[in-house]
Amino acid sequence: MTTAALAGRGDLAQPLHTIDVSDPALYQQDIWQPLFARLRREAPVHYCPESRFGPYWSVTRYNDIMTVELDHATYSSQLGGIQVEDQPADMKRASFIRMDPPRHTAQRKTVAPVAAPVNLASYETTIRERTRSVLDALPRNESFDWVDKVSIELTTMMLATLFDFPWEDRRKLTYWSDVAICNVAAPDAPVHSEEERFAELLRMADVFKGLWKERAKSTAKLDLISMMAYSEGTRDMPEMEFVGNLALLIVGGNDTTRNSMSGGLLALSQNPDELVKLRANPGLVPSLVAETIRYQTPVIHMRRTATRDAELCGQRIRQGDKVVMWYVSGNRDESVIESPDDFIVDRKKPRQHLSYGAGIHRCVGDRLADLQLRILWEEVLARDLQIEVVGPPKRLYSNFIRGIRKLPVRVAA
Ligand code: HEM
């Protein structure tokens, strides 16, 4: 029986070596918490000898995850990629999140300014206006899907701005993001094989290549395509790297923030006392945002590959081993975070979490994500919107993105 099936029926006495936390069903059913609590307690660096993705190590405690993050010379992103599941050898999509220095350094430098403080200030007015009009247009006294009408709408608009992408086609960005991250085995996935995924991503690349050619001819602008077309580190990129970097930016800027918008609403509806605190003190919004990102943990894991033999928490890691950092677990590590399973909008240290990673690959879009979420909650509070979650969330079948696909809600008139 699979780990998810055993966990689903509450059987936590499973022999340690048979625990396989890579099973996407654990996250779709949202039943991963007790398993990781056990690993943190009994086998914080745990070896799974057999899974559908091959053998792998799980790093489950906050401080050990930090050790792996900060030692990129031992734990490579380039050797085997960033997910427990390997990309098929003939369909590898290189992007700088899958690179080690020095290539990583050059490409990251090109893209990072898009979310630098000076640009964020210029986005704030636009984000606020859009957020206001999306909230004002929501149906009243009838149920609708928050994910579609708010989370997807707002994050897709943001992404279209970052790329200066044709506005009327912006939902294509959402579609490509779903294609890039979906588990092709899930019945509701937008594509059902790696070949189909690859073909869609090549179609995406064609659209972007057209835009790239146009931008390369005109004067330099601040959108991501222009930045990549002009910068020395990226302008002569091979096609597969171009596809990979686009997919990285689309998923990075889209899925994660989208799921934080949905996860925050769900957490507040499950913790009404926290909502009362927030309404009484809207100054808590930045802290709510950080807590939401910790509690939701939109990226479930990142994987590294050992470049040499190493020791981690008393375990012998061999050169070539897969090492998986489970952020969902590190963010619930009771030895570092107080009452980690509780959602608390006025935590003492709300930014102490691993959701954005750490070290040389730490998320480049963290401030932009924070900004979008802060504005959303400021505007919800300013309107005193009474939002009721009226049904269970439908979660994504994935061990990589902790996603909410649907969240039915009703807003009082
Ligand atoms: C709540 C929202 C977000 C979360 C939770 C998140 C999470 C992450 C994580 C976990 C990593 C890898 C860190 C590591 O390996 O140490 C990452 C990297 C990255 N993120 Fe985000 N992200 C978010 C929003 C964004 C946004 C809005 C953008 C783009 C505008 C973005 C772009 C990127 C890029 C380009 C990387 C690769 C960085 C590198 O390899 O150097 N992310 N993000």
C-alpha cells in the first residue's frame, strides 16, 4: 500500500524505510503533516530506497535544509535539476534555477532587476488599481470560484505586465504555467504526456520568440523579454534555455503567488479569530502575508544532487545522490518555529520561513509576491468584504507546487 493510502487511513506505524513522501496524493489530500512530524522526530534526514522517482534523501528539519541551501558546491542544482522527478533526458529545459555558478550568476543578474525595489514602487499603483477593480466586480450573494476570479486574474495581469505580453491573450500565460508544472498522470492535468507538455512549451516559445525579435529591434525597455533580449548574459541563449527560462519566470510569477492568494483566504476562514485581529488592526497585513506564505508553503520541495560524498545530520550522503529539501516540513519544524501548525497573524518572527528558499537561488520575486498579497488584503479590509468559504478546496495533485485549484466562496452584499 502506498504511503498516501496508509496515511489516509491514519496508519502512522508504517516502517520508517517504507515512507515515501514524494507521493503527490499526500498533497492533493492534504495529509502530509503527521508523516513529516514523524520524520523530523525519528529520521530527520531520511533515505527512501524505492519510489516512482527512484531513491532519494529527504531533509525535513529547518536547519538541515538551510545547510543544504547554503552549500551549493556540495548540493548542485545543475547535475539533476530541482525536482525529485527527473526531466526526461531528451526534453530537458535548462533554466537558471537549474544551474550552478558561474552560468547561474550571469543569468540571474539579468532577470533580478525586474523585481528590484525601484521597479516595485512603479508597479504599486497599477497593482492597486487592478486589485480594486477585480474586487469591486466580484458577484455578491452568489457562490463563485475565488481561484479563478481573484487569484488567477490578479497574478496573470501581473505576469502580462512583467513580460509586456499582449493583454487579451494573458490567460495563455496561466495555461502555460499549468502545463509546465502539472503532473501528467493527474486526470485533470492540461496535458497527459511529457511529449504533449514539451510540444505545448515549444508553442509557447514560438510566441515569445516573436515578441523577442520585435523587442530586440526597438529601444530597450524594462520588461522581462526586452531584458533578456539585450543583456549579455542571456541574449545568445540556446533555444531550450530560452524555453526553460520563460517557463521558470511564468511559473515563478504565477502559480506560487496565486496559491498564496487562495491559501490565505482559506487559512483566515479556518481561523476566524485571526481575521478578527486583522480587522481590528490592519497594520498586521505585512505579517499576515509572511504567515500565509509560511503556512501555505507554495513550493513543496526543491531537490539537489550531491557533487561529492558528504555528511548531513549523521547520515552519509554519496556523490550523485538525490537530496530533497521539503520546505513544507522545515516550515513546520517545532524546534525553530513556535506552534508551527497554527496560523497566527501576529507572530513574533513571521518572516522566519523557508518558502522562498535561501542562498544563491533564493527567490528573485519575493518582494513582488509580498507586494501583490499585501495590496490584495489591504483592499479587502478597506472594503470590509465579508467573504465566506462555502465548500472544500480542490487541491492540486503535485509533490512540487502546493496548489489550490478551486475555492468556492460567497461575498455578502
Ligand atoms: C509566494 C510567491 C513565491 C514563492 C513561494 C516562491 C518560491 C521560490 C522558491 C522556493 C525558489 C527556489 C529557492 C531555492 O532554491 O533556494 C524560487 C526561485 C525563483 N523564483 Fe520564486 N517564488 C514566489 C514568487 C515569485 C515571483 C513573483 C517571481 C517572478 C517575478 C519568482 C521568480 C523566481 C525565480 C526566477 C527563481 C529562480 C532563482 C534562482 O535560481 O536564482 N518567484 N522561488
